[in-house]
Amino acid sequence: MTVPDTALFHPASTPDYLPRPQLRALQLDRLQTIVRRAYEYVLLYRQRMDERGLKPEDIRTLDDLPALPFTTKTDLRDTYPFGLFASPMEEVVRLHASSGTTGKPIVVAYTKEDVAVWTSVMVRSFAACGLHAGDIIQNAYGYGLFTGGLGAHYGAEGLGATVIPISGGNTDRQIRLMQDFGVTAICSTPSYFIHLAERAAEMGVDLRKLPLRAGIFGAEPWTDSMRRHIEAAADIRAIDIYGLSEIIGPGVAVECPCQDGLHVFEDHFYPEIIDPDTGHSLPAGAEGELVLTTLSKFAMPMIRYRTRDITSLMEEPCACGRSLRRMRRIGRRSDDMLILRGVNVFPSQVEEALLAVEGTLPHYQMVLTRRHGLDDLEVQVEVTPEVFSDKVGALEAFEERLTRSIEHVVGLRAGVRLVAPNTIQRSEGKARRVIDRRNEQGA
Ligand code: DLL
């Protein structure tokens, strides 16, 4: 496997622009190697393939991939901590872990080569965003077991840019350094950046007047309305980056300057779209669950990993010239879905409905309770100080407008409560949008 020499980095020298037939040949070659490796070294893969009477040599073309069994988060939990490793510990140079919301954490492993691949896809991600040596990148993704911090760090260094490893939190200091060091790009979750922009305004710092020109935002779903809000508040380009620990971390897919879908680094991660209910592959362009296969990861190959993220693949070529297919931005996860009074509700739809009404701020929480055996949703949302200082009657009218907007987008009448500015808890990492109190006593 060749990894681009990042010191001499130029996007044209990467597989970003490979003609599709060449890319597919590379994918097949890597897929066959990885399936062989998984079968040889990982008991779970061997057992699952044996159950289906499959041998690695049965993977003759990329179209044979759907014959292979899926891997799920439960498999990672059940084999905790090291059961899916395909490399001996002597070759594993890094572990990351995610705590998850319930139960056991999951652990992921990297060999030196895996870290090099991760660095290369992050370098390519930053380059696709228009960053280069000379840029000063403030990395506000959390450092530690979360993959965001170190993933972006290695990528920024690999690109030859200057990285400020500040991690999440300590917002006032972030703003001071941003001014003092002339930061040109920031990496963080979109929700943390919104918090930072608000705090900057409170401190009398106008982000629009700073050299900051790009934000590389990911790790949580965010809508186009949120993007517009961020771009206007800071006069920057807000770029979407996607990834997940199980596959590598950030750097699985990223937007190019066209900002119309995220290019998947298909030479390392093979995407498929399936129906989340039946598991069947869906035709090109259809929306469904994203399934990813790592084509080059040694320490912990992932075969047909069910991400739970809902998207679709765009087959048409992109104006930027990259031959890598794009996926539409992830608005939701299949396990995000709430069913309330028979209506399917996703937090991203509620966000869209709220931000469609001028005067609403992108700080909201959905609180679920149960009354007399029936589920109830209350959407708490912050509004601008101008709206909030209005008379009671005006506030009620505003709440009613939001209720109607939600009803229009989601098809459900939910309670809306305007809350004072700065009431909804800010997060340094991923925002928590849903508070489920349905099983609390007395609820
Ligand atoms: O969040 C890796 C990452 C770090 C990505 C920094 C981008 C930037 P996990 O903690 O394992 O890894 O969470 C992965 O987060 O399955 C999606 O549901 C969600 N997610 C990540 N990026 C995006 C995005 C990191 N751009 C899970 N849009 C994924 C929407 C995203 N959801």
C-alpha cells in the first residue's frame, strides 16, 4: 500500500482524481487483501463467513461484496476489548475508544500504517477545504480517546500547516489565541463553534474581522440552516467533515469547495447504501443506511460495518474534478428516530423547522416525557434577546409560529417553550439534543 508523501503534498498526486476504472481496480485489490486478512486473523469474520460457506477467494469482483456478512456496533461490544484485532499487539501503536451512551465502550486499534493512512486522508480533507502550509489551524476537537483531536492534529501537521492543539473547552482562551495567533482555520463540532462565536460577541470580539476563513466541522449532524448561521456569524466557509471511530475517525468523507455532498475517500473506505430494515442493497442514488468497508486498515479491518447513518450516494461527477463519489450530508441516524404518536421525528427536522423562523437561535433541546401513558415532546429553544424581551403576548405568538413550523416540517404538534438566552447547556463536543425523561419516576 502506498501512502502519499505528505511532505511533498499536492492534491493532484492523490487518488482524488483517479479515473474510475483505475480506482475500482485499486479497490478490488485492497478488498481482496483485507478480506483474506480478516478471515485469517479474526475469529468472528472467519465464523461468519464459514457459516455462509464463503471463502476469501469467492470475492472476485466488487459486486461480490454484498455476499459478505455485516458487522455491527454490537459485534464490537461483544468482542471488547481486543477481539476484532487482526494484528498482534506488537504492531498496534494506538488505541482509541468511545464510551457510547450505554453499556460497554468500544475500542479501535491502529498500526503504524493505519495511522499513516489516517493522516493521509486528513491531509487530503484539509487540502480539499482549501487549506495548505502556512495556514494556522486551531484544533478544538477533543484530544484523548475521542478520534477528533489526534485525527485532525496529524492531518494538519501532515499538510505542513501550523496546528494549535488547544482541544475543546476553555472558550475565552480559544478566542484570545485566535486573535493573538492570527488563526485562519478552526476544527470543532458545529455546536461548539456556535458557542464560541457567541462568547466572542460577548467579549466584544468580531470574528468577521479576524483572519479566520474556514471551519472544518463534524462529529455531529448539522443542517444547512446551521451552516448559513455559522457562515454569517463568522464570515467563514463552514465545511462538513465526516467520520467514525469504528472506520478510522474523522477523514472518511469531506466537502470540497463546491459544498454539494461529501467526497468519500473511496480508495480506503468502500461505501454501500442498504435498506436499514431489510439489509438489502439499494439502487444508486437511493437514501438508506451507509455501510462502510475499510479497504486498507490492518489492525482492525471492518467488513460491511453498519454505521446507522442515513444518506445517499451521488454518482454524478463533481465540478471540482474529483472522481471520488459523494454522499449527501448526514442529517440523521437510524437510531435517532423518535416515534411520537405514530409520527417519525428526527432532531434534524426539528432544527430545520426552528431555524426557518427568524429570531430563533441554534440552541435547542427536545425533552420527552410521558403523561398518562402518552409520550409528549416539548421543544425548548433560545431566541435572540430582541425576541425574548418582547411582551408576553408577542412571545406566545412567536411560540405558536414555531409550533406551526414544526407541524409543517415534521407533521406533529409539539409544545414549544422559549427559554432565556444561555439557558440550554453548551457542549464542548457533541451537542445533546434529546433529553428522554420518559422512564423517570413520576414522569
Ligand atoms: O465523531 C469522528 C469525527 C471527529 C468526525 C471529528 C468528524 C470530525 P465518533 O465519535 O465515533 O467519531 O462518532 C461517529 O458521529 O456515525 C455520525 O453519526 C456522527 N458524525 C460524525 N461526523 C458527522 C457529520 C467521530 N459530519 C458518529 N455529520 C457518526 C453528521 C456526523 N454526523
